[in-house]
Amino acid sequence: MAKKKSYAIWGKDLDPQAIKQMENAMELPIAVQGALMPDAHKGYGLPIGGVLAVDNAVIPYAVGVDIACRVRLSVLPIPFSQYKTIRGDLKKALDTQTRFGVGARFKRPKNHSIMDEDWEFCPRVKALKDKAWQQLGTSGSGNHFAEFGKLILDKDLDNNLDKSKPGLKKGTYIALLTHSGSRGTGAAIAKHYSAMAKGQHPELASHLQNLAWLSMDHELGVTYFKAMELMGGYAAANHEIIHEAVFRTLGESPIMTIENHHNFAWREKIGSRKVLVHRKGAIPAGKGKMGIIPGTLADPGFVIKGLGNQEAINSAAHGAGRAMSRTAAKKLFTFKDLQGILQKRQITLISAGLDEIPMAYKNIHHVMAQQKGLVETIAMFEPKLVKMAPTKRSKKKFQ
């Protein structure tokens, strides 16, 4: 095994297990450069918040189980001053046009051009097409959400996605923010190809097995990468369907949309060297690139512009990052604790599990302060009407 290489760290008091996982990743002979973001915590193989550039290879578990998980923000042409007047309509739109939870699907499958793409380039992906179609336009469990909130702009914002359209004037707007990924299909692909990768590298020590890689000179690597990119399109389609359905119900159209995904591998360069950059729970933050970093169900998220920090491999944190496990959160807190936060911050929670209580996460303001050299904050989003995967208790508490 190659000599362990150094890597850059942002953040303070990071999870020791996350640091150990990053150190393990830097032992790999294919490792070129690494970075650890301030929201870092333990994951499978590469830590959440870990960024790893490698030479001519792709690591399924460094991409992650929820391949191409992403966030999308759509801004409505409605000032936030009208929120209370239309809150009932916004809630109805989320109730009727979104589905959450493991195995969630619509009775009548949605349509999208992503299903016309090639799903037959390998048997495993072909076998998952029907499942993907059934879950198209839905969200999973865990920290996935759909929420309306208050977008606060202190200065005018250019339309970075479509220069032919006007940007936003400073002020406050109603906006929709969603977070979800490639559903059960992405998870099945991740597990399948991680097992294939482990089979390719029986020489790896036990602490490195979840970092097994597939060479891009090998058919398995090329096929996994194609599957990963398909899941990127599939995850984007899920968000597009959700946003279009919600806005159609409201009779509105967004005036600006910003989106980005994490849990992905990108072909990039470090200097003149071609590499594959894995961002697991981290987002691209190249110079001038816009993105979104959400907080929690009760804490603000931020629209950002990347500063192109080379030490961070042009990356930034993807969110607040968990401070404790889901099991620990459910043992430590009660729904009464959660209701107190919601009342104080005037947030309507449609559904969520207790494991998503804000105290289970790091302080998003601290995370943002620790990555000032990575991103510039452009706007702030405050959640006001939130829907996440329901539990039996949360249905009784919040509905």
C-alpha cells in the first residue's frame, strides 16, 4: 500500500471517526488529493463531508449509497409578505404533490424523458428500471425534505442558470427547497458495484474494504460510471417533477432556480492532471459556481457562490452535518422539544421523524463560518412549511 498522503481540513472538533476514515482514504495508491469539510461525520468508506481526488478510478462507496442526492431551490414571484395569506395553498400543494418514505410511489407513475435514456447497458441497471419509474418524482426518508420558506436577498442576484432571464431584485421571496436523490434504485446500484469493487481488490486490508475501487480502464468501472451518471439525471428528474407539480397546483412558475448535487464523482483536473473527484456529502464550489447549503428543518440554509479554493478541491460542505446518530437523537429528545423549537421560529411541520430534530445536527452558522475561504454567502433561506418522511407519531403530532 502506498504511503499515506496529507489532506486539508476545514472545521473544528470534527468526528474522530470521520478523520480516521479520511486518513484511510489517503492510504489508497490511487489517492491524489483529499479534503474534509466542516460538516464531516462518519460514513461508509469515505466520511460524509469527504472529498477525494483519485487517479483513473471510481470508488462506489466514496460516491455514496444515495447516488447524486441533490438540492433544488425555486423562487416564486411572490413576496414573503403574502406567505400567511397563501400558506394553506402551499401546504395543500406539498400534501398532494409529494410522496415521502421508503418505497414511496405514486399510484400512477410520472413521466419524464429520463426514462427514455438507455437503461439497458447492463443487466443490473435494466432490472431496476421499473422500480425507478414507479418511484419517479418521490423523495425518500431520513433527511430528505420539501419545504417552503423565506428567501432573503440583501442585494440583487444574477440568474446564473439562464443569462437570458432577469435575476432577482433584493428583497424577500417565497421559495421552494427540496432535498432528495436517486431513491432505492441508486442504493441498489451503489451496493451492487461496491461488492464488485471489493471482488476486484481482495488485497485490501479490512479497514479499506469499503474504499475498493473500479479502474476506468476496466469495463466494470466504465459501466458503474455510466450508471452513476444516469442516476444523476434520475435524481434531477425527481426534483424537476416535484417542483413542476407543486407549481402547477399553485398556478405559478418560478422566476429562478438554483440546484446542485453531492454524492457524485466528477471528471476534473488538478493542475494538468486528470482526476476523478468524489464529493460525498460535499458540493462543487468552483470559482463563481452557485449552489445551496441547507441547514435543518428549523435552521436556515444558504445560497452560495464558490470561491474555487484549490486546497479544498473546489468543494464545500453540503449541509449542517449530523452531530449525533439517529438512535441517540430519539433517546435524548422528545416531540415536545421539537414542538418548542417550531413554535419559537414560527415553522409549520407537516411530518418528520424525531431523529431530524435540529439539535441532532451541527450549528449551521458555525459550519458556514468555518468555510469562509470556500464560499461566499449570497442569500439566506428560512424554512417555514416543512414536509419530511412521516412516522406514526409525527402524523399524530403535526397533522
